[in-house]
Amino acid sequence: MRGRTAVRYPDHYLWFVLFSSLDIMLTWIILHMGGSEVNPIAKRVIELWDLPGAIGFKFGLMILVLFVCEYVGTHRDSLGRYLVMTAVIISAVPVTYSFVLLAFHTPQLVS
């Protein structure tokens, strides 16, 4: 098995995990600055279990996405690649939005 990785799309997974992790961190910063969670499911998880719940929820979703991409990619590589690229793009949206919120609502953090 030389030259083969343990997973099908390691570079995409790296970006997906990075954006998903940043989402948790930036959400936590925004919440502590008086903002609110817009995802009703995540909001409920945070209300019930605070930061550990948010981390568990997010990482559980990440693991599910990775398993789905691996499974689908094993049977149809092009579809698996499309799914993982979609996951990366979707996970980048709240991170981008959070950075914009922080830039416009906390100028001291930007300068």
C-alpha cells in the first residue's frame, strides 16, 4: 500500500476540520461579547451543555461528514470529492461571517 493514504481526501479533511474548529472558537468569542447563536440546534446544545456540548456536537457532526465522504468516495470517487468540497465550503461560511461580525463590531481586535 505504498503511496496511499489512510483516508481518501486528506487535504480536504484538513480544511474541513480547520474551518469547523474555527467556527467553534469564533462562536464562543461572539457569544461572550454578547452575540447569539443563530443555529437553533447548536443554540440548544450550548444552553444545555455549554462549551463542552458545543465541542462535542461540532466534532460529532464532523465525524459523521468524514464517514459519509469516505463511504460515498469508496463507491463513487467523484461524488465523494464533491461532498467533501461542499462540506469545506459550507464550513467556511460561518467562519467568514464571524470574522466579518468581529471586524465590524470590535474594531480594537482588527487594528
